[in-house]
Amino acid sequence: MRVVAAEFRKLLTLPSALVAIGFTVAAMPGLAAQTASQIAARLDAGGPEVVGTVSTLNVGFYLVPFAVIGPIVLGIVLAGSEYTRGNRDTDGGRQITASLTAVPARGTLLMAKASVLVVLSGVLAAVVVPATIWLTQTVLGEHGHTWDELAGTLGWRVAGAVAYWVLMSLLAFAVTLVARSGIVPMIFFVVNSSMVSFSFLLTRATPLAKYLPDVAGTQMFSPDYPAEGMLGPVPGGLVMLAWTAGLLAVAALVLTRRDA
Amino acid sequence: MRRPARDGHPGPVIEFIGLTKRHGRKLAVDDVSFTVCPGRVTGFLGPNGAGKSSTLRILLGLDFADAGTALVGGRPYREIRNPLRTVGSLLDGSGAHRSRSARAHLTWLACSNGIPRSRVGEVLDVVGLADVAGRRVSTYSLGMGRRLGLAAALLGEPEVLVLDEPVNGLDPVGIRWIRGFLRAYAAEGRTVLLSSHLMGETAETADDLVVINAGRIVTRGSVQEVVGGHASLEESFFALTEGLSR
């Protein structure tokens, strides 16, 4: 428990972690509210209620696969900060030295870090995703939906989105821990979530792409994934969980066997 | 912590037994064995790249030995519960993330080992960083980073101090201060092992010396014994190592 408390303190006193949390809390509701007000304005002018793939129902929720960048960055920072070198001239050390002299049981350290991440990204998702839905419906005003309608369409998908954020952050954490640097994972995961989804492109090339962790995991919440023959929400979630467990196991194996 | 030997004198606190470590094809530590006793400052002396840091990293459970063991109080470091309360250590750098403040760094360390929060302020005072404790570590000079590392080592009021090149980057006042500090620490019956490549400085601070070169222990004993008939420790060191490296 001490180790978990220490890891919480460690992560929450890192400016980059606070930026990631702030981004998640601000960006998703902010962008969603903006889109909702655009849709509301269009509807007021007599336009269609669907803009592209965004409707009055899923406005806000469509940002789940983008705003996951926040939890992903948290996972990367949690692992990468251990291996960041200090100023070369004044302090060439890395935090992993301090972490492992304080907590030499490496399995314990890994479990503590993973627990912190599960709690933080889980709470972030459980707060930000419903708050965004509420905010967009408030902005839509008379064009919005009743809670019954929303629960019917989104309902379990909100829980799926929470699971997706938690698992994505753990995946990013495990990959960064093995790589011992956050730079490459940061570029890959952020680009994959925001600009070009490499895994989505792969669904065009091979049906096997449906087993990629993010493609499979997206089925837990996406009402309209733009590809054919995808897994169902539960099998998709299980496939993503298996990827996460596997990569965490690799990270544990590597961490307990290599020199710090 | 101190294990009484049969004759009633305290036994060794740190033991290296046949320690061997390879980095790739290079033998960084070659069958190193020595002990460190309480109540004395032991200097671990050798040129850069001689294997000092590798030896200390294995002692602290950071790196794995290819052969042999290193024990603190008869146990491997990894088996010590809340190790910061038994062994304080300082390795390369302060170990603090550069965007964290010194106070935040020491606070999570204290938290992880169940050390009272009040110790954070105390050690910051001891090393003279209290005024800058809220500043990011990236703004620190080399000397301030070393002081922060030392503060972290002292946090758990440990019986054993293991310090790798502690005077690196300290100004003459800092060096004089740390010398006095370590001597007083050992005088309380605690154990101090410090590595250095600075022979004159180490001769001033240490009671016992262990000299390492190219991964092998070349000599050990009290400072007087190691200096022997030579004019200085430096003379003695080169006499000991030059023959070996040819």
C-alpha cells in the first residue's frame, strides 16, 4: 500500500502527468460542446441532424477514441519518467535508480504503478465521458435527447469506453517500460489515436486486423465502426484484455531480469 | 544490523563474495571480494571505469551479478524490508526526475519506505537545500544535485551509507563538509562505504581502503597499510596498478 501511495504521489507531482490529466478533462468536453453547438445551430437553421458521422446522439461520445490520448500519455509518463536522464552536465541520473533502491521488489513496483494507472485512467474515463455526454445534451438544448434515449443507445458503451481507456493506458505503459523511453511510444500512440489510425488502415488490408488491440477494444463502445466483420463488444474487449495482460507480462519479465 | 563477531567486535556489515560482472565481452568486475566494517569509513578507490560503480550497483540490487554475491547485514539488498531505513545510497545523479522539486522527490521516497514526513525537512536542512527545495531539480547545479542525492541517502536514518563519488561537483566547502559529516557518521558506529577516483581526498576521509583496477581488487587495508612506504596514496596507487596493467 505504501508503494502504491508513493507511486500516486510520484505521478501527480510530475508536470507532464498533470498536463495529460488537464488535457483529458478540458479537451473532450470542450471539443464536444463546440461540435454540439454547431449541430444545434444547423438544426436551428433547418439543416440535417447528422453532420458527417456525428449525430445528436453520439456527439461527445465520438471523441472517446481521440481523448484516450490523455490516459495514454499518463501511462507513457508513468513508465518513461523512470528512464528520463537528468541534465547531462549536472545530473546524469535516472529516477529508476531511486525507485529500485527504495522498492527493490520489482514485481511489487510494477503492480503498484499499474494499480495507480488503472485507478487514474478509470476515474478519468468514468468522470469525463459521462460529463461530456451531459454537457453536449445540455448544449443541444431542445435538440437533445432524453436520458432514456441516451441510455438505450449509449448505456453499456460508456462502460466499454471506460474499459478502453484503462486498457489503452496500460498498453502504452507496458510498451514504454520495455522500451525504456517514452519518445517512440508517444509518437506512435498519439498519431494512431488522433491523426492516422494505423490499425484502422490495416483493417482495409487484412481481416486479421480486427484482432489488433485498439481495433478489437474499440468494439466495446463504438456504435458505428467503419469496417466490416469486426468482433462483438465482449469478444473485442477480451481480445484487448489479452493483449494488455500479455504485454504487461512481457514488461514484468523484462523488468525483473534486466539491469536497472 | 551490526553482527557481533565471535570475539565481541562488530563483524562486517557489507560483504562482497567473489563478485563477477560482465558488460558484453568486457569483464567489469572480476572476482571481487572484500568486507566493510562498522564504525569506519571505507574508501573504494580506483580510476574511472575500474568497476566501482558496477560493484556498488550490484550491492544495491540494481544490476545482476554473473557470479558471486553482495550482502548487507548478511542479506541481499533486495530482501531488506523498507531498505532506505537500513541503507542510504547515492549513485550517479540525484535520482530525482528533473521536472520534480527536491521536496517532492524526497517526499515520495519517504512515503515508499514508511519514513516520517518530518524527515524531509530535516535532511533538506542537513544538506543545505532548504531554501531551494521547491525548485525544479533541472535548475540545480551539479553540487546541488549531489546534495539532494545525499539528502535522499540520509532520509531513512540508515545504519549504512553507500556513496558513489559523493564529492564529485562539490566545491571545497562542500567537500570539507562532507568529509566531516561522514567521519562523524562512522564515529557513531555506523558503516560508510564511499567510492572515489580522487586519491588525496579519499586518503583524508577514509580509515580503510579497497583499491580496484580493471575490475580486480589490487590491495586493501588501512590507509597507512596501503600507502606503505610510498610518499603518498597516489604514489602507492600507481605503483600497485602500473605493474598490473602492463
